[in-house]
Amino acid sequence: MEHVNHPKHYNSHPNGIECIDIIRHYVCDIANAIKYLWRAGLKPEMGKDDVEKEIEDLKKDLWYIEDYRKQILHLPKTCFKSPLLMDKLVAKVTGHTIDEISKGYESNVGTAINFLLGLGIICNGRVYVSDDWEMSLYTITSRIQQRIADLEH
């Protein structure tokens, strides 16, 4: 049952944190985007090599980010101007700082996860986002696209 309850591709990363412990605190699109980045290149699939599967996961990630971009305009949200306040909230809710969660990933992926963690966390029934969420979405998208380009060459 370990492949169902605690799959290796969600808990074998060097940061030692299991993905579900983080994503359960985020709105759906952000949770899915984090999940696909978390497992990119780690979840094998019959008929695909590791690079093909990583690219597929990164493209799924981009889909969820675009869907979130469309939805966030309509979400009631509280914006934090200070990254420090967002980091404190993430630590309070998940038990881990943003840096702890994103540690150990390839640089473009780590940066994307770092920015994703500042978007759409839920605490006491409210959605909290970084004040610069639009720039964060741009940064996330460009980092993931760069990772895809690196893998395709």
C-alpha cells in the first residue's frame, strides 16, 4: 500500500517533506501545480522515459497555473505585502518554511515552487496570497518554461 498511501515520487525528495502535508493547505489549482512540480521527473510511467515524463508533468503544471491565473481575479483574498509575513503564515499552517519546502530542487523548479507557496494558501477559511501575485505567476511560468526548454535540448 505504500505506492498508494505514501508514493515514493511524493516523499523521496531531499527536503524530506511529503507533498500531501503541504498541498492540503492550498487552493486546488495551486495544490495541483505544486504536486506536478514536486513529482516532475520522479514518477515513472510505462512507455515514457524520465525526461518525457518530467516534461509532461511540467506542462500539466503550466495548465494549472494558467487556470489559477483566470480564477484568482474572482477569489476573495487577503494580500500580504511582506514576503516575511507569507513565510510565517506558510510555516504556521504547514509546519515548514517556504525555503524548507523548496530546498533541494533543480533551480528553476525550486524557484517556481518557492513562488507557488506564496499563492493561494488557506488559513481559517480565507485565501492568502502574496501582494505581487501577478509577478509571481509570471516568474513561475517563465522558470517552468525554461526547465522544459533545457530538457528538450
